[in-house]
Amino acid sequence: MKVLQILPQLNIGGVERGTLDLSKALIEKNHQSFVISGGGSMVEDLEMSGAKHFEIPVHVKSIKTLFLADELAKTIAEIDPDIIHIRSRMPAWVNYRAYKRLKKKPILVSTFHGLYSFPFYSKVMSFVDHAISISNTVESYILKTYKLKKENITIIPRGCDPKEFDKTSINADEKNDLFEEFPKLVNKKVLTIPARITKWKGVNEFIELLSILDDSYHGLIVGPVARSKKSYFKKLIKKVESLKLEQKITFAGSRKDIANIYKISDLVFNLSQTPEPFGRTMIEAIACGRKVIGWNHGGASEILNELFPMGLVELNNMDDLQETTINLCSSDSAPKENIFTAQKMTDSTIDLYERLIEKDNSF
């Protein structure tokens, strides 16, 4: 089986990690894996695992990108895949134009990774033979918004790699290195929110939480700041300064050692203001044995209801958030074993591919 995945770029992120995990699983099962993207830091890793990458700038959000359809069609024809798996909207529009040019039509699959906010722009994700939803929350959105039938949607939750995210104790030297880098964490109850710096991710509410907790707590904000979000980042810093929280909150930026960050944390938070399509950081933290707190909506609610109901908090109820934080920090409670693994995700996806091919060949 030949599988071609198309996504914007191969840099750090949940979609990118899932693409790499699936590619490696395909190769391990003696299938062929191809990826088209605008390039990125994970291309080398992808190719080292045995996949072939074609760099086409399908990530650029411009009307001009649609003119890449000819190049994309030629590349697809060269690969001759059984499955084309689309993972994002701009590449999906380019593929939509390219697909019409193909003499041999592969089976077309998309993954809805989010609750897309522009239905007209996003409807291209529904122009497929079959769609994958990453949660019940996302499936409900698809059924409500687009003309896809329920039988043409399969729910396959995201997963994390248990080799990377596990309950083994952090290496003593690495732990010391982290405390040397972030000395304000020493002898504190460490509260961590892994989130890109953007308005809807709940960093503002996390800062408010630290303002109403005593000085035995320290907040760690872990996530990148995009160029377009620098002004918002400055607002958050000013808020920290105005509340005199400089000794209680640390902005750690983007980290590659996120598993170790989880392991030195007492609690990990997901406080997204709009419903999360899934909530990958939550399962990563739970896989590391950490307790997690999240608002009771969207994908976060699905994960916590399954693995750690004690961490559910009423949306934007700061009193409830404060009380749950204090209680869980002093509690011996622990989440259930994480069931959302990368292998389960990739096995389910490959099984879906095989069923779609079998069905297609039966006609």
C-alpha cells in the first residue's frame, strides 16, 4: 500500500507529530510512505525512518498557492498512491484542484484536526471519500456543519508515544539542570500550562489563578510565541507585572524536553477558552503520571471524563479552579493509565486505509 500525506509543514506540532508517527508505522508494516509539505525541522527525521518527502510550498495562505496544483498533480501521479491523506485546509484546496487533473484517482481521506472557524474555507476537508475525526466533539461539528454522512466519518483520537511520555522518574541530573535554569521553581508546587501564546489558550486565566493562590505555588507557562502574537505576549507580561507576580510565574518558551517539564510539575492545565478539538498535551501529561485540570468542555472534557474526572472544572469558574487546584495538589489521587497511544492511533488509521481499499476494489 502506498500512502501520501499532505500537510502545510513539518515543524513541531501535534499534526506534524501524528504525520511522523503514522509514516513510521506504515513503514514498519511494510507499506510505502510519502509526504508532501512546505518542509521543516522534522523532514530529516521523516526521511531517516524510510519515507520520501517532496517539498512543495502548499502551506502559504495565498490565492497564488492554488497555482501549485499542476506541480502537485504531477508529483501525485509520479507517486501513484493508493491513499491521499489530507491534514490541513490550504493544502486541501491545492489538492482539490490537482485531484481533478489526475487520470487515476486515489482514495481521498482527510483528518479534521480542529473545530474550523471558517466553514466556507474549511468545507474542502469534506470533499473526500472518508473523513477522520479526532474526537466526538469534532465529529459533532462535522455532522452539524458539512454534508458528510456519519458512516463516512471514523473517530480516531490522537495519541502519544509511551516511549517518550512515561512514568519513569526524571533523571537526577536533568532535574537539577531544570531547577538551575528555573530556580524560582525550587520548593514550590509547580503548576504548568503547555500552550502556544495566543488568546484562546487560557494563559490569561492561568495568570489570574496564580494571583489568587498563595506563594507556595509557581506557574510555568510553556509554549512558543509566534511573530503575530508578540503584542499579545507583551500584554500578558504587563499583566504579570501589574499583579506583582514576577516571582510566581515563569515564561519558559518552547521546549523539546516537555516530558521532563511534566515530570517536575505537580499539576498540568488545559484552560482553552474555546473547546479543544482533542487536547494532546493532556494525554502526554497523564502518560507521565501527572494530574491534569481542564475546563469541562470539548475534547478536554472527553479526555478527563475517561482518565481523570477529578480534574474537570466548570468553564471560567475561578473559585472552582482555585479549589480544585488546592485539593489536587494535596491529594494522593492519580489518573488512570493513558489509553490514547500513538500505536493505537496509527493502527486504527492503517486499518481504515485497508478497509477503504478493500471496499473500493469490491466495486
